[in-house]
Amino acid sequence: MNLAKAFARQSPRWIAVEMAALLLVIGELDLITSYQFRLLPFYAVPIFAVAWFCGKRPGLLTALASGVIWWCANWFGGDPDLRTWIAIWETGRHFGFFLVVALAASALRTKSDIEVKLSTANIQGKPAPSPGSTVGYSYSTTGVAGSTAGLNLVLKH
């Protein structure tokens, strides 16, 4: 069985618990390795997973928790950047990165879900959504038989 499929079959609540545990492990490693060895990219994994499998709001909460864990690990690890005026920049930069990861994962999941629904509707021969509906799409083929020009999605807010 594929690891990603097995992971996706878990309940969102269980995924959130696993990712919270992973965040604590990353935070502990961040504290142990000192501020000189940056673990910032590793925090993105649990944020992305929670935003993808659990939704935007839990993803944003995970990003906030990641920021707090990162800050605490580096503060207690003696990071001199957090003890000067540059602390505002460093903290904002890290929190901003975490928020972008959560928002990007949530948006990618939404786009993926829309594409799956559209491809399922296309395979089943259902008509395109009516004008003014939430989702519209166009699909065209060009050139050599079987080649496609692409799928264009339009989202209305």
C-alpha cells in the first residue's frame, strides 16, 4: 500500500494529532541543534499536511503554533537575533513563511478537488456548469489526435 494513500485514509483529527507530535519533535530538534542550524524548512511539512488534509483554518492554526514553537526553541537556544531590534524582522519573516505554506497548501487542495470534480464530470458526460455558477471550465483538443490544449478553470468569488 502506498504511504500517501494510507496517510490520506486517516481521519483529519488523527492527522492533526500526528502533525502536532511532529511539530514538537522538530521544535525539540531546533532547540538541541542551536540557533546556528536553521530548521525552518522542516516546519513546513506538518503545516502543509494539516492545511491539505484538515483545511485552511487548522492549517493556519498549525502555522501559528509552528511560529510559537520556532520562537521558543530559538529564544531558549540563545539566538542573538531574537534579542535585538532585528527580532521583529526575524519573527515576522518566519511567521510569514508559515502562513504562506498554510495558505498555499489550502489553495492547492481546493484546486485539486475542483480538478477531480471536473474530470469526473467530464468522464461521466455531465454538462458544463451553467454561467454564473461557482466553477466553470473549458476543455479543447488541438493538433494530433489525442493531444490536448489544456483545461482552464475559472473561480468566481
